[in-house]
Amino acid sequence: MSEKIRIGNGTKKSDKWLKSSICLTDIPKENTFEYNGKTYVKVDINIFDKPNKFGKDVSISIDDWKPEEKQYSVPAERKTAGDNIARKVQESALETANDDFNLPF
């Protein structure tokens, strides 16, 4: 995981109220996303047990978590079985089509 990009800080006013400022110009474009024509950024908000030297006990940083991209592959034996099934389906379809042309009347 990369180093957190801090975009704001603030203070805890009560158990249910945090007050903070966010610097929009510090948000890299690659950490934003668009949805329904609006731009968003995911954030992590941390509340400290005690204020720092500036009296701030709330920190806001960019949530840069991304799921790992997994490469899925089909085992060779499954590819072969799948190919064999597909080939049999095609052959069966051709046989049925050829049967339609050999009408008894």
C-alpha cells in the first residue's frame, strides 16, 4: 500500500460531530471517479485519541484501496473438454442440417 495522501484535518466537536476542511487541489485525478456526471473521492476519516500539536484530532486521507486484479485461466484439461463439447455440438448441428436436406419425398 502506498503512503496516505492527506487532504484535510479537523477537530472532534462531540461524539456525533466532526468539523474539518478538505483541500480539493491536493486530490490526484487518478483517485477520483465519476458517477452520474458528478466527481467523487473515497476518503478515510481517522479520529485520534488526543489532539496533535496543532489541536487537530481528526485526519482525512484518500482511500486508495483497490481490489487485486485476478487473472483467471481455464486449466488445459477443461479447455480440451470444452473444445470437444463445442466440436460435438457443431458436428451434431451439421448432421441435423444435412438430414433436413435428405427428405424422403
